[in-house]
Amino acid sequence: MDKKTPLYSCHLAAGGKIVPFAGYLLPVQYEATGVIKEHMAVRTACGIFDVSHMGEIIYKGPDALKKRPVYSYK
């Protein structure tokens, strides 16, 4: 079963065309905009790329979880 990133519901709400990729359900484009308009928006304004599926952090050793930095991406 494919996993969902923390932004999955945002992608759906924005009309994202969702496809399975690397074990996750990710958007490849959005219905209302299309590839060219998305490209131009990123080039002239701002774009966001959901990277929450691209890595993992492993903490080891005694007290590893207590000593880890706290990150928030949701």
C-alpha cells in the first residue's frame, strides 16, 4: 500500500493529479493550472516541493531520542 505525505490532503484539495511514486502517492500536476502555468508560477513567484518522502533520520544509542533536535514539518 502506498504511503501518503503530510501534504497529501493539501495536494488533493488543490486538484493534484495523484500517482504512485517510490512508495508514496504524490501529485504530478494540478488540474486547474497545467504544466506550463505551474512552471511559470515557480519561475516568477514561488513554488513548493513536498520532500517529506525523500529521506529518513536514524537516531541510535542511549538517550538518542532525548538528544535529538525537534523538527516540525506539518
